[in-house]
Amino acid sequence: GEGGPSSVGAGAGAFLSSSVSDPPAAAAAASAKKKRSKRIVRQNARGSRGGEYPILQFDGGSRGNPGKAGAGVVLLSPEGEVLHKKSLFLGDRVTSNQAEYQALIMGLQLGLDLGYTKLEVEGDSNLVVNQVSGQWRINNRELKILRRKVEDVLQHMEDVVMRHIPREENKIADGLANEAMDSGS
């Protein structure tokens, strides 16, 4: 599998790190960890929106797994009005989990490009929501690389609240991901 419940005591917003026995390297790792902790990534398991931040919904999909893949994101006002939509064809040999991660990266970058540093992020990928919020371990090498790309974008954010939503609540992003897959050759 590509991830599952972590047996380590990582709380919401925790990021995986390796232990370092070299003192200068340990100091550098601690400094990097402090820099990462400036931004808050937390998971909202209650299932309700906070209502104060714009909402980013993301979805990625693949036909064939791996196969033809696409990503879709929609940025909503705190009241739920559509502010911006984006879709992207990702290629012909992409897994569904890779597509989900790429959709999240695209959406976070879109939010930043539009000036948003505080977002509620919603997706129907339980795996991505739990891995990014630090609840689940990442076992797949490709997903680890994509997770690092998510972290790179998150370093520019002030506050991100993530939550898993049912697929029925993610229809706009899902439709955009399917349009992207349809547009690919």
C-alpha cells in the first residue's frame, strides 16, 4: 500500500523527519523543523468548515491507474461562491494518488498566486489528506517526492486547515479533473 495509519505519535500538522546523530546536522534539522512549524497545517476531522478562510477543493484522477490523468481545483469564498477554477492534464502514465497530490499542489499554488495564505483545503482523497496532515506514513517513493512539493508550497502559507470530504461534496473539482483527462491525447 501507499500509506496507512502511522504508528509513530505524529499529531496533526506533524511532518515526518529522520533522526540525526551528528550534532551540527541535528542543529540544522532542528532549525529546518522550526522554519516548517511557522505555517500551521492541521486536520479538521469534525467535518465542518470554519467559515473564515477561502476554501480550496482539489481532485485528481487517473483512468487506468496508472493511466491518463487529470487534476482539477476550485477556489471558493468562505460563503461557498466560486472564485476561480483550474484544470490540468497530467499525462498518460500517472497513478490516481499521484494525480491527487498534483491537484493539491496546483490548488495551493493557485491560492498563493491569488494572494491567499490562509485556506481551508478539502479533498476526497483520504490518503492525501491524512498523509499531508501527518496522520499517515508515506511508503511510496513517488508520493514522498510529491509530499515534499506540497511542503515547499506550504512554507509560504500562514494557516491551512485540511479535511476529507465525501466525493459528492467535491463535484466541481471532480468535473474539472475529468475534463482535463478528456482533453489529453
